[in-house]
Amino acid sequence: MWATVLATAAVLAGQASGADPQLESTVRRMIRQLDAPRLAEREAAEQELLKLGPQVLDLLPQPGDHSPAEVQQRVGRIRQKLQQQLAEAAAEPSRVTLDGTFPLAEAVAKIQEQTGNRIVVQGGGPVADLKVNLDFNKAPFWEAIDEITRQTGLSVYPYGEEKGITLVARPPEQAAGPSLVSYTGPLRFEAIRVLAQRDLCTAEGSLRVTFEAAWEPRLAPISLQQPMNTVMAVDEQGRPVGVDQKQANIEVPVTPLATAVELVLPFELPPREVKRIARLSGTLKAILPGKTETFRFDKLSEAENVEKRVAGVTVKLEQVRKNNTIWEVRIRVRYDEPLGSMASHRTWMFNNEAYLEGPDGKKLQYDAFETTSQSENEFGIAYLFGLEDPLDKHTFVYQTPSRILGSDFRYEVKDVELP
């Protein structure tokens, strides 16, 4: 439901494409009222702006402007609450409504259409023609997929050559259906492995529980982090199972085409009489990209420090210059709320689409790129194009998320058998 829940974010393109004049007028009036003499009027204006929702985010005064101190304080509070609303919307699952008996290929096509999630069926005709009997009424995406795999004897492979999930024949050693699974928003957590070790020399031991954390293919997480202080476990007697590295914040690498990662949780090895973990829970923190926006820059021969802004991101075309047969297009991208997404080890921004578009509409991909800067809230990139012709009739096109969103996903499984 990314396209749906972020429809609000789509409205936020207002500053670039012209927001609703009536809305702009209302926001300006409420901003003035935030500095009214009477407290009741100021409180009413703040509540009215909150009621208008995330669509007003880009119409609020920017941090550090020359507004009175109380206006800045109230606007900051409003911005924080509206950003939280966007994050909560991003954490909602896609929904599937489908009732009847269908060939697998048809059911998958309908689910793709409703959710925007790419699904591939491996095995050709015999598998694609398998019948599934479905009764989904706004079912979360992963619960719908698990029901289909249960009926067809297939399983999900999340590491395909293209971004999406692939339904493949279930390995003989794999259980017939999910048992230790937790659904939360667009994510699915499944406990898949338990490893207990004891050092015979020191008598010390360790316990590792591995989860597969899968997300809907429409998502593209920038970062996944597991704060170990959110992880809790108890045995069958209700006694705590000690969490190892309690103060650690484990960052899980995310590869561009994958739709899942393995998450290894370290515990202290419990006494031998403990046969299972009765309950295990935790919270995974995700940094997610908002709706992708497209920025177009023309008149490249004279373009210099041209800024364009949509929602929470500003893209500046710094300059275009030629070096022999290579054209260099330099841009700088700045986010209002980066949420740690610009850390030096992050590489998501290098996967953003960037190309020249000719007068005939054809794309010319760049030959190479160079990082020119990277800080807490912005990065700079120079794209290199091997083109002898002038760029007068070309347009530089760049795509990047309109916002960076943060969401927490809590999971819980029960009755994890210990080896």
C-alpha cells in the first residue's frame, strides 16, 4: 500500500508544482495566528495546522527563518508530529482483496496490481496453472502470500536477479508452512535457525537465534538496525533468557535487489533444563525512502546553481562542464530530515536514477560518477557522460526520494525449541 499510504507525500510536491491556493492561504493565516496575543488563539492555530495533516509540511516556515521564537517553537512541534504521521503511514502493510478460485498466475497478477509488489512464479505452465482457493478481504500482503504458498507447496525466494519475490518449489527439508512467524506492517519475521554452543574448556556458551526479516518488494530500506536493548526472551517457566551485547545496536546490511535479510540475535546460553524460549520479541528500526520524485534540468549550457525543491529534499544543479569528450554534470542533494541516512558507509544514493534525455526522448546513461561531498544532511555527485555533442537540447533527469522516513517494527514469536 506504499502508493496509497504515501499519497499524502505525493501531495507534498505542491511547492514544486503549485500547491492548492486555498490551502496555502489557510496555512499562512494559521502561521500568523501562532503569534497571536492570546494563548487560546495560538493553541487553536497549532491544532488546526495539525488537523490539515502532512500535506502542509512544505508550506510551513523553514527552520532558522526570522519568525518569532514562539512561532518557530510551535512550527517545530507541528513538523515533528506530521513527520511522525508520514512514518506511521509508511509502516502500513499493503492489502489484498481476492475471493474465488484462480490459477496461480492469475492470482499473482491480481496481487501485483493491488499492491505494487513484483512476484515471479518459477516453473512455467504446470506451476502457473495450479489452482488456489482464496478468501482475502483486505488481507495483509505477507499473510496472503503465506496462504498461497501453503496451498501450492511453494516457498518464497527473496534474492532474485530483479527486485521482487520469486515463488519456487519448496525444498524437501523445509517445513510445510510457517510456524514461527510474526507479521508487522509491511515486514514479515520468521525464526529460521537456532545455534547453541558450549566451550568445553571454559564452560562458557552462547545461543544464537536467526530470523529472516522480509519486506514487501515495493519497499527499499536504506538501513535496518536492531537495538539489542529492545530484545526480550523468557523460557517456559517465565524466567528471562539473558540477552548478549545488550547495549549493541546491530546494523544489518541491505543489498539493492534483495527483499530480506538474516538477523542474528545473540543470547546467553541458558541451563540445560531449558528446552524452549516461550516468548521472544524485539523491535527492528528501519530508515525508509519516501515517494520517488523526478527533477528535470534543461538549458544545461547556462545552468549554474539551479535549485529545485520537492517535499523534504532540495536538488541543486551546481554546474555542467566539458573536459575533452566528457561532460560532467555536478549536483548536490540536501534533505531536511536525513535521519542518519547520509552516514559515510551508506550507498543508497548511488543507486538513484540519473541520465540525460535527448530531444528525441531517448535516455543516455552516465558512464561513471564521482562522489564530491557527503555530510550529515547532503551529498554531492558528479555524473560523467561520454558525449561530443553540445548539451543545449538535452535535459538532465535525476530521481531521488522526496523524504527520508523512520519506522519501528516490533515482532514476537512463541515456542522456539532449543537444540
